[in-house]
Amino acid sequence: MNNLIPIEKLKDSEAKNLVCFPKYSEEELDRRIEELKMLNVKCLVLDGRKKLGKFFVLGKGHESLVVKALNDKGKPYALKIRRTDSGKPDTTHEVKMIKKAEEAKVGVKLAGSTKNFILLEMVEGKPFPEWVEKLKGKNRKKRLKKVLLEILNQCRALDLVGLDHGELSRASKHILVDKNDKPYLIDFGKASVKRKVSNVTSICQYLFIRGDVAEKILKILGKINRKKLIKILQTYKKDLDEKSFLKVLSVLGL
């Protein structure tokens, strides 16, 4: 099965069901094909980690699918497709949140958007839990500390611009790490500028306080004083000050 689907041949391919997932209609497909043309998307590349029907995609969520796409020069992008059963009428909110994250120099760069699609710069990376699992060699502690520090700094940057990601306490699907050990926070669909920010506190829960990933991290880093960390995080959550943030890093040995 060919996984490279040119847009002009989409109507003749079963991949049309991905562009209009989960409920296909010809009228909706026609509208969406025009939007893809507006974004200069020339073809879809249906490979990835997640299998959906006969095809593989980069990701599948309650509101969207993510597939690889190429423009007319063959440059790859991540194409986020709004599901036809999405509770959101369009991509407006998420696009605004992505742009807000860009102010903090966090996340993947936005390349374009329409009512039903968000086109993002492509990041070739592993989900954070998988990256941690595959850390090997004598430099693994050093590499881990570098990535953890960068993640915390990115979360701090989001706190400072008033953008709460919303899903970092269970961040397994929301951090990618590329081949150069650079982490990216992704998926700002549930982000908000209206609620109190808790990016640093939420990510610390995920990375250091509870869950399988935290246990794996601490096996590499060594023990930390969790009670002290929680106490400092409580102060940080209240004041969002630089002094408390630096104390968090100090307790973690970062």
C-alpha cells in the first residue's frame, strides 16, 4: 500500500477518511481539500507510530489527528486535522495558544492554519517516556539533566507569559525529544490564558513526584528530597517568583 497520497488523488484514496475522520462526507472533503491547497500541502505521508484503520498516523486524539505532510518543495510538516466530531468549531483557539507559546519561544513553530487544519514545523523526535527508556551509556545522567533543565525552563517561560498548557501533569504525549536531545512541548489544544498557570508545578509532579516516568528518572538521577520539593513548589505556585523557581532547580540538582 502506497503511503504517499497526493492531494489531487485524495478523493480516489481511502485516506480521504482520515481527512474527514470519523464521519466522511464528499462535501466536507471538497472544503478540506481547498484548505489544504491554501496551506500549500501537496501530499500526505501516512506513516507514524499510531495505526488507524489501514494507515499509520503521527497521532490521534479526541479533537484531532496528526499526519505528516509535504509542501511543493518536499519539505515535511506535521498536519493537525480537526476531527469532524470535534467539540470545537475550528482551530482558532489552539492557533492562538500556539502563537502565545511562540512568544515564550516554546513549542513547535506554526507554519499555517485554516478552519480545519494546523500546519506545524516537523519535529522528528521520540515521546519523552520512550526517550528516557532508551537512555544508555555513561553520559545518560548528564543528558537527562540537560533535557530536564530545558523542559523546566520552557515551563517557566510559559508561566511568565501567562499561558497554562493544561496537560503537563500527565505529559507522556506532550513532550518530544529530538536526536539532539532538544525537548519540545506540544499540543496546546487545552491551553488557556484565563486560568492560573501551573506549568512548572504540573511538570514537576509528572517528572519527579509520581508515576512510572518519575520512578525511572529518579533511578538515573538518584534520590531527591520530595518533601522539600513539594514545599518549594507550593511557594512557587503562590508567588511564581524567580527565587522559588531557582530553589526548585537546586533541590533537583539542576
